[in-house]
Amino acid sequence: MCEGHDLPERIKGIRKYIHALHCPTRWDIIDCIGTGERTSKEIYDNMKLGEAGISQAGLYYHLAALRKAGIIEVASYRETHGGIPEKVWKLKTTKIVINLLEENEVK
């Protein structure tokens, strides 16, 4: 099964994590959120992304990738001064477990 055409489900399952975690900025976002909760603005400001040349749209792109992989989630919404609700993020998981063998192969 090494041809790469019919990948096992276990490999397809970890692809989402590989895609989400290949970028160092996303690891920095995970570290910034930590065990607490942070708004998008707090993440942007604390990581000094503006100084690094990353726009707010760039941050949202990274947050969406982490959310799609199931690594972060929206904990709540916080109203801003302008009355627009802002997402508050938290980690959905702190561990990723990868099975190297198919379940029916484990003995």
C-alpha cells in the first residue's frame, strides 16, 4: 500500500494536523493562547504580528487553519467598544495522538 493512491484513514486523519502545524506562526498562536482564553485582538497584539508584517486577515487565516484541524475553538464572544462581537479562542486539545498501526493490527 505504498503507492500513495489509497491512503489509509489513519494517514488521512493526521494530514489535517500536519497542514495546521507546519507553520511556526501557528505554534506561536498555540503558545499565546496557552491554557487560558484570548481574543483575536489579544493574540494579534501580544504576538506583535503587525510588527512582523502579518495583517489581521493573516491572523484569521492561521486561526481558521487551527480551528479546522480541531486544535482551537471559539470559547465565547466578547463585545468590543464598537459593539462588534470578537471571538475569544481557547485550545480544544493539548495532545495529538497518532496510531502508527491500524487498529485491527494492534495486538
